[in-house]
Amino acid sequence: MTKYKEYFDKMVSENKEAFDKFTRAHFEYSIDNDKNQENFNKEGESVLKIIHEWEDRLCKQSEKAGFGSYTVNLAEKFQAEIKSHFPLIDHVGIVVNKFSLRKINL
């Protein structure tokens, strides 16, 4: 198994509760975006912090070993692995402003 997949599996297993909540929120968001946006953003924010922390761990490990130029590709592969499991993760943080026009009485 490749290093980035090992880190992904370890990240999910060590933060099982957060990822379980996010998986549920991700599913609900995929069904109805407007209704579940707020919950998706809330759960996604905590998961994104975890993801960035683990991505930093993964890249620092490679940089210490002398593969500094390789870390960009490694980070991209790690993000691709995340997107393969959570395709809508890029939608975390989207703010939807609903506006309406008021009728003018003449």
C-alpha cells in the first residue's frame, strides 16, 4: 500500500467519530444541497482541519527524507484519495445567500 493511502486510512481510523458524522452529512448534502448546507459546513470544517493536519504530517515526513520536490505530487495524490471518498468536499464553506425581491406597491 502506498504511503498516502496508509496515511488516509490511519487518519480515518484515528478520527472515526468525526469522519462518521461527516460521511452522514456528506450523504445528506448530496441529496439536498440547500437544506443541508449549514450542517455540511459545520461537520466539514472539523474534518478539513484533520485533513490538513494529516497532509502536513505526510509531506513533512517526505521532506525530512530529502524528497522536497516530490511532496507536491504526494499532496495531490492524498487530496485525490480524499476526493475519491468524499467528492463534494470542495463544497465545504460555501455560503448561500438567498435573496428575494420585494414587490413594490404603486
